[in-house]
Amino acid sequence: MAAATHLTVPTEICGSVLVLIQFDVCEELRLDQLQQSVNARTLEQPTTKHSVPAYVRYHRPPVVGPLEPLQLAGGERLEGEIKYYDYGVVSVVYQLSFKGDWQSLVQRASQWIWDVDFASKVEPIVRQRLESVSSALVKPYARWLSEDYFIFHVREEPGAGSAAELTRERGRDIAQIVRGDKQRLSEGETAEVLQSRISYYENDLTVIGWNAAFLYDTNAGAQTAIQLLEYANSQLLEFRHYDELLTSILDSVYQMVEKKKGVFSRWRMSRSATRLHGVLLEVGELTERADNSIKFLSDMFASRLYRLAAARVGVPDYKDLVARKMKTAEDLYHDMVDQFNQARGFFLEAVVVLILLIELFFFFRGQTI
């Protein structure tokens, strides 16, 4: 009887490390103008690795262009590209090919995640790039919020073991990579990290953490996961911005309400209420546009992958925060309108009483004469 073929997980691996750095630069980017002004092209709609009736579709695909390489202090030279999303996010992706053992990848993950400040290195590059296309930025921000994320892509090798075998044999290494931890994690912590894994075929694997992800797949198969991870992080950045914006607005409204205690002070609330309502409409429109900028058409796996990625990086948490603050702001708006109406009613009643007093005064004065 012929011996059964045994597939093993390779000890020598190769692939790429991707560093994702994103900045929230303005309220909106005019993509048509950007494409004409810089050496850029419209990103192709992301395709999936499996056959489906439809696919992942951007409402307005981002514009992507080349970026000069980034040289690190350790001598690594990273190739880069830059993407512009219409909802005001600029995304930079730097990539470094690697080949070595698992321990070297664990060490690189720990070093890059915690010891290298990529955002401070990349922000001046992005600012310089945007200076030449400033007219394409609608309502630019003076201070930029930023997010960084790391993707460790190990290329699938022909004849290698399945995702289940990879998880069983290298689960602790994968958990260390995703967490960026220098020391071995406990079995319980490893299991917690590996809970956020997803596979479509038996020989591909994606494990997603809050600041890094591990991919085991072919180059073509990994592209959908990379784009969805990039999109999820851009969503996190947008909702962080809306959260800060609403916090600032609510603080100013609370201070204004605290100062305007008197009846006549309430009369001046109309202008503040109108301004608050305008901001609410603007934030609502922006959040809806950012939230609906990508669609999943008949691709349930891509949809599940995105939901997992969004949950791990914290998109639902910030989205809930924004929703609660929107509700608080709406309640404040209605309360301010009610106070204004009360003040207006008091004023009208006072005018009516004053008119009656004047009429009575002249009436009695005429009688005495």
C-alpha cells in the first residue's frame, strides 16, 4: 500500500509586510481634479478569489498613485503607493518583501508595530504631496487624525499544509505576529487572538487584530483582504473624526446653555440652535456617505470578512459613540428650540399686556380730561 502523502507547514516562509498609514485631511476630496493634477489612476474595483455573481464595489473608487520609497534606519527600503478617498482620507501603503523563518517575522512585527513611528515619517510626505493639489481639498483640517495598521502576508506555498494545520502548528507564532508581542503568549491569549480568523478555502487563512492582521494566501487571493482591511481602517478614522467633532460641539453648546439662564437670554438661542442643526445635518450626510462608500454584491464572504475586520479595529464602537452623541445633540437642539419658543411666547404675552396697559392709560386719561 502506498504511503499517504503528508502536507507540512513550511519552516521557511516568504511574503510581504504592508504598513498602512492613513490621514483624515479634509471633509471631501475632489477625485476628478486629483486625477488630473497628480500621476494617479482610479483604483479598479476589488475582485474576489472565488467565483460569485457579483463582487465588492466602491461607490466612488479611490484614486491611487505611486509614492517614493521610504528608507528606514535599519536599511529597509519600502515601496509605496498613495490612495485618495472621496470622503477626505489619504491612505499610504508601504510594502517590504521578506524571506526567512517564523521567528524573524515575529521579531519584525514586534519592532515595527511598537518601535517605529511610521505616521510621523509619512505625514510630511503627504502634506508636501497635497500642497500642489490644495484646490482639490474641500474644507481642509489644520490637525490630521491618523491611523496605522500592519498586514503580514505569508505567501501560500504549493504542497503546504491546510489552514487548520497552519493554525495548529504555528498558532502561537501567528498570535504573536498579530499582537506584535516579543514574548510567547499564553494558550488562552493565543486562543483569543485566533478566534478572529476566517478562511474561504481550506488552504487560506486570515487572522485579524486591532492593529495588525496575518494573511496566509496567494498574492491574488490576499488582495481582497488587504483592500477591505484598508477600507475598515479608513472608516475607523472617519468615525473618530466625527466623534471628536461632536464632542467639541456638545461642549460648546453646554457652555452656551449654562450661560443663558434668563428668559431674555433664551431669545438668543435661535441662532445657536440653527447652527447646531446645520452641523447635525452635515455630520449625518458625511457619516452616511462614508458608511455607504462600498457595497457587497452577492459576496457574503467578503461581507463577513469586512464585518470581522471592522469589529476588530473598532469601527462599530466609534459608530455607536457617534450615534449616541448625535442623539444627544438632537435632544439639545429640540430643547433649545423649546426654550426659544417659550421666550418668544413670553415676549409676545408681554407685548400684548403692554399694549393693553397703554390703551387703558389713554382711556382713563381721556375720561379725566
